[in-house]
Amino acid sequence: MGNASVRTTVVAKRGESSYLIMVGDDADTADGIVVSVRHHERFPPRPLQAILARGYWEPHKHDPKLLRELFAIPEREDIEQRGEPKEEE
């Protein structure tokens, strides 16, 4: 179930094969999705500013064809959601 009104844009690149997709219109509040073409994996959305703070990203001109190719890469399923650890009973 997707929301067609949410803007998605390729905004940055790191190295030769990692791209950053911005989900939303405002970079201060948008989520970001990192996609590694080399490892053929797309990571779950996280706050864009948190991603930018943890790596060096070069600005990248948006390309609709590239965006479609990046979303064709499957999202990783083995990444646990970060947060408070749950206590075992």
C-alpha cells in the first residue's frame, strides 16, 4: 500500500554504488532510504538528517529511471528496528 502523494527523490550518492532517497518535501523532517546497488539491498526508512550525519554524501541529480531501479531492489528484512531492548520474561 503506497501513498502516491509522498514525494521521493534521489538526492545523494556515496562512493560508486550507494544512493540516498529522500521521502518527503522537507529535508528537516523527511525520511531517507539508503540503497546499496553493489550489495543489492535497500534499507528501511530512517530520518534523513540522521543518515546525513553518519556519512559523507555527494549531492546527486534526481533521475526518475534510477529511482525506479533503486526501488526494484528488495528491502532488507533482517535489520531489527532500533529502540529500547525488550526484557525477556
